[in-house]
Amino acid sequence: MPYLLVQRSLTPPEIEPVQRAFQTTGIFHALDAVSFVKDAFGVLAKGLNDYQAQQLQNALAVQGVEVEVVEETEWPTLPAAKRIVRASCWAEGFAPWDPLGRELHVPWDQVVVVSAGMVQEVEFGKRVTASLTTGMTRFDNGDDVKLTNELTFKGEERNWRWAAEVILAGGLRFIWQAHEFNYTHLGDRVSRDPAANFALFLRDLLSAVPHAALNRGAFALRENQPATAPRYPTRNAFAEETAWLLWRLRQVGRYAPPAIA
């Protein structure tokens, strides 16, 4: 049965103590510590057997790095996501709009987790045209001419996008991105800067849910310090931090999402 090493806090450990722990156990090479710490968004290591997990936990504890050993089957999975492009924050609660343009009404006390952050997204859309030489031909006057075909395809780009999600006590999960969102809710506060609009909207939302668990990005926005928000290199990294919050909520009996099947 595979096990995880789960961080006690969302602050990634220092590389040097992890390197020393790896050297002590011999389970991983010391150089591997760099990639392990870089990808630590709640989980330091995955896919360990029972012996490896216990050895690493003990070695890390000696170095001052506290982790928990958790069976992978016990780790929470995120509820299925519902993408939204518009929402409002009213005194009564959160009001996302569904794809059919209908406004849903969610009491504030149902919001249990809010996550936000800069997530690196792989996007396709920019059209690129390239010429491909397919052969040569010679005219009667002796001139050689290349035969070419033009190929047009969609290029791949990696962009950093502000994203957010809200998880409700009943298991619903709403997600949205700053550059795709309708900020009608902001009224005369709206600007041409999607990131500024995103931050304003999140602060409106967060001011109404002081009871909710926040990831590091949402906390930075609540404190009006977006520059301190961590960057999530993949959507999986962003999701891992949210799953860590659900894990902590489950431990104190506030939320019990389904575990991995």
C-alpha cells in the first residue's frame, strides 16, 4: 500500500535538512531534495512503502522537518469542478452564475475553503504558419524552384493566470480564472486590469467568510499583498494545496470529502 509524507504546514521545508535526511536513509539521493522541495505544496513525497515512509519521517524529524505518514487511500480528492465566469457577493451569500445564466444562491456559512493563486497554464490558440519544402522542380529555362506547402497550426504557450476556487460544505466546487471572469459585481470599481479586478472581487468574498480555510494565495490577497502569493507551476500543484486544506479540515471534523477510490 503506498504512503504519502504530508507536511505539517504549507511552508515548504528548507532544502538542506531534506538533503541530510535523504543521505541518512539512502532511499533517495541528496540531489533529489531540490525537486522534492520545489514540488512541495502540501505533500513532500508520494508512492512510498511503509518502511520507506517511516524511515524518512524519522530522519526528517531529526532534521527538524515535521511530516505525517498518510495512506494514499486516505488522502482527500477534490470535488468535481464547476467552471463559472460570473458571480456576485451579497450580504446573504455567494451567488455564482451557472452556464445557462442562472444565478445560484449559496449561504456564506456553506463556504469551507477558498483557494487562489497564480497558476501556470498550457494554452493553445496562437496560430503559427510555417513553410515546408516538399521538393524541387526545373523549368524549361533551367531555373530550379523549390516546391513548398504552408502549414498552419496552433502554437503552445505557457502563461501565468490568476485562478480561484470555492469549495462548499455539501461538496460543490466552483472555479474561475481572472482573465475570463465577468466583474459586473464590482460596479464602478471595475478597471481594465483583470488582476486588479480579481483581487478586489476576492477581497469582497473573503471578507464575508472569516471562518473559511484559505490557501497561501488567498491569504495573500486577503491581506492585500498579492506579490507575496506563491506561484503554482501546474494545476496539480494548486489542487494539492487545496487538498491539504481539506485534509486538515477533516482532521478537526469540519469537512469530510471522499478519499481516493
